[in-house]
Amino acid sequence: MKPPIVTSLRYFVPWSLAVLILNAGLSWAGFTPPSNLSRPGNREGAATRGACKVQTAANEPDLTTLVPASNIGLTAMSRPTFYWYLPANNYQALEFALFQSLADGGEVQIYKQQFPMAHRPRLDSITLTGEVPPLQEGVDYRWTVSLICNPNDPDPSQIRFAEGWVQRVPLPVTLQKQLLKASPLQQYDLLASNGLWYDALDALVKLRQKRPHDTKVKTLWKELMTTEGVGLHPLSNLAIAQRSRGN
């Protein structure tokens, strides 16, 4: 495994420019994926054999973790929110797990929780709570979402899973101050243009939940999903419930 990369936030959008963009109704800066980050993995579910299946319609995505195409995103949060797309399926349980990378190239599991599958939304998520150790800056973490056919039978061939990576970086004081002054829309754009994937995604999901009929917010979502370096085109028209399940 490559050593953790501490990435500077080089894509800062000045506050005055953010205000001008908002007032003029122009295109916003959008999400800028850091060019020097990449991790191995599969953000889409792999096929399994057995009684349990996903039931995707034509052009519907499989189980998908919402991470950039590089498989890793940045956050300034010590306990961020993770999102994934959950297709219709007949699995019985869903399991989220988080692993911390070690200096020797290995990893250690620091959190795991299993949930019943019934009534989970298409855009599903979990926010790390106080029982989970806060993410350390400059350290890689791998997270997985698994669909489990039978919780009493841990046969790997019956489990469908997808994964992603996250790395925490420091939030510059200047950006922190500007976020405090910004509107929710401006906060999203500042986070996105600074390459903070998990923070920007969470801000935009909350905006869509709060303003489900806002054309501008829907457009921003579509732009984020189809941004070069993100490539989540099948999710660009995803409807989002007004209230998330959280944990």
C-alpha cells in the first residue's frame, strides 16, 4: 500500500468570488478532484451466486459507494458521513465496516455495524458517531458496504460488497472562516472547489433534502455526479428522500 498522502487544498475559491458567482447566476467552480490521489478497490458491487440478488432495472446502477473514480475522497471532518447507492434486492442485512491503514502496509478494523435491510433508502448513509475513533489527519481509511444474504451464514460467496477510501486533511483557517459566513449553497461550492469530497457531498445531500424542488440544487447534483474524475453518471438523476436514515 502506498504511504498516506497529505494533500494541500490548492483549489480555494475566494469569498468575494463565491458571492459574485451566486449573485450573477453563473456556473460555479464545482468539484475539483485532487490529481495525486488514487487507491485500489471497487466502488461497485461484484456479482455473487446464491439465493440473494439485486434487482436492477435497465441502466440502474448496482450497489455503489459514492466516491470519486480514484476510489478515495478527502474530508476535513473527524467523523464524516459515508453515502452509497442501494438497489432493490432481497438480501437480509447490510453491513458497514471501517478499516485504518497501518504503517507496515496492513490495516485494522476499527468499526463494524450491521443493519436490517428492510426500508432502507436508495441513497443510504452512515455518520460516524462518538463510539468510533476520530479519523487521523494524513491516514488512509478503507470503508466497505456489504449486502449479506443470511446473517447466520457468513459464506463469502453470498456477500455482495463495494468499497471506498477516505483521508482526513486539515481545514485551513481562512476557509473555515469563509464557511461560517457562507450560505448553504456557497458552503457546498467552497467545499467542492477545495476538493473536500465527503464534506461537499454531505452538504449537497442536505440541500436536496431541504429543497427537493430547487432546480439549481438538482443541477448542482447532476454536475457533481458527472464531473470528470467522479463519473457517477447513473446517479445523476437520483431522487433523494427528504429525510435520510442516518445511522
